[in-house]
Amino acid sequence: MKYIVADYYPQFACKCGDCRRNCCVGWPVTISREEHDRMLAAPCSEEFRKEIKEALRMNFAPDEERYAHIVHDQHARCRLLGEDGLCSLQKAAGEAVLPDVCRLYPRNRRSVGGVAECALSLSCEAVTEAALSSVEPLGFAETEIAEEPMFPIDMRPEQYAECRRAVEIMEDRRSSLPERFAVMGEELFGLTETCGEEGKPDAVRVLYQLASDFSGKNKVAGPLCMEAVSFFGMNGMEKLSGEEAGQLLDRYREAEEHAFAGMEHWHEAAERLLVSHMFYNNFPHVGGTNDGPRAFYGLAAVYAFVKFVFVGNMRRWESREEIADVLAELFRLVEHSDFKYRASQAYRRQAEFSPGCWRQLVEL
């Protein structure tokens, strides 16, 4: 079957045991009743079947779709993950017995308004490395994939056209990334707020609040958020005064200038990551929804937050692999948690004082 994919899709391959940031670590996996029963019926020894049983726990108030979950050990590793970094269940019984999320991740195969697409999540380090392997605008092509789409997304033709138009705007290199956000906001959503320098401490306060919120609440990206808060000298501050927000803004700008001075193609890389994220989420009609402005605010928060925490972790940038790891962990947070809900809440609180907060975020 023909699928639309990003240009780096053919480069992607699971690293298996060679992965530095294994997706079987720190990631809760909920399974359906059918998947639970399939795992327990795997063709394997009775001794290994006992290990499978010990790795599964029933959910509180289970239903057919959210029936059970896979248990982690004290190091947040899946109980079925071997010391070699490979899935012991797959080794014993084959790929077909795996839960769908384990078998398909990081792929997202869907039918969008009748168009088959297969997107890859940037939360996987191999995907992030592939996305960063070029500085050209992200292209899209058709490729043959044997399996059918996992689920349909009901999207009208005009909505699908808006998704494509959003990508075109984000890839227009005649303008800076903040200018492209402004064009997209006005053309697609009628957002025309201006951005004044006086409002930028309010925007950086939003980023600080998000980093602080996730420091102790996310096993994977939490340490990155904590490092950023520490790096900018704001440890232990529950809320920032106007003066403190101004100081944070100055520190951030100084660090950003230093961090990107040696990264010749940072803007091109940021563009490719943003467009890949947009494709993965069917932006602005995420899941076929029609709340474009909310999706737009979320995208602005993703861009600003990833850059903020990334800069705050520049002491970890010892290699291209480390850069890919930091970015993949951040996209695991923004693509697979309640990040956008928290961002919208923080944005709304701040927007009462700064109506153009989204524009201040992207122009920091």
C-alpha cells in the first residue's frame, strides 16, 4: 500500500540493543484485553510464561482498550527487557505477539481523510538523527508499506489542505522562523497580535514554569528540565517576580547566543524538527479536530520550550549523538505527555497580562 512519508523515512531503522535511550525504559505501556491475552498465549516455555505474567498488571477499573499495563523494575525498565537491550518476549515468541505500541513505535500509520500516511515520532533517537541528517527543507514522498493503516482520521479536504499549507509556510526560508509563525497565525487563524519587548519577561516566565513543573514529574525529560532551571540560576523559585523574569531573559539570551554560535545550521535543523512534529500530529487538525488556534499556541510553546531547555542543557553537547539524545527526550515529553495541556494552561494565565504571548514565545 502506498503511504506518504517524510524524506528521511527510508533511513530509519530500529537500533535494537544499540539504542542509547531505549524506548523500553521510563515509558508506561497500557495494553488492551486482546493484547494481554495474546501475550499470555505466546508460544514459549512455561517458565518464560511465568515471567510474562509477572510483567503484567491489571489496571484499576479495566476496560477492553485499557485493560492492563506492563510493569517496570526499580530502574524504570520494562520487566521483559533483556540485559542485551532486546525484548525477551520478541526473542522467545516473535514480533506478532507484541502489543501494538511496542511493535509499531515510533511509527504512526493512519488514513487521513482517505490518504495513507506514516509519520515517525521524534521521541526516538534514531528518528531524530535521521531528521537531522540533512539541512534541506523536509520533503515528502510515497513509499510502499505492506501493512494497512492502524486507524482512520476523519478530515475534510479543506482541513487537509490547511495541514499542507502550514508546512509550506514553515518551510518558507525567505523569512525567519518567528516571522513564519506570524504569517501562519494570521493567514490560517486570524491571529494578529503584535509583540513588544516589554512582554518577553512574561513569555520566559511561562517557559520557566513549564520546566519547573516537569522537573520532578517526568522520568525521562525531568532531569533535562531540572538542569535547565539550574543552569539559568533559578533553583527553588516557585514563582518569578518581574525583576527575576527579566534576569532570566537576559541569561537565556546570552546562553542562546553562545550555544548556537558554533551550530551553523541550527535554524534549518529547528525547521526540519518542527515540520516533522507537525506532520506527526496532523497540525493544525490534530486527530481531525477543528481547534486550530489552540493547536497553534501549542506549536509555539513546543518551539520555545524545546529551545529553552535545549540551551539550558548545552553542557551536555559533547557530540552529535548527545544533541540527538537531548532533543529526542524533549520530544518524548512534548509528543507523549500532557505537555500541551500544561502549556495551554500556563499560556492562558499569562495571556491575561500579555495577549500576544504566543508571539513573544517564538521571538525570545
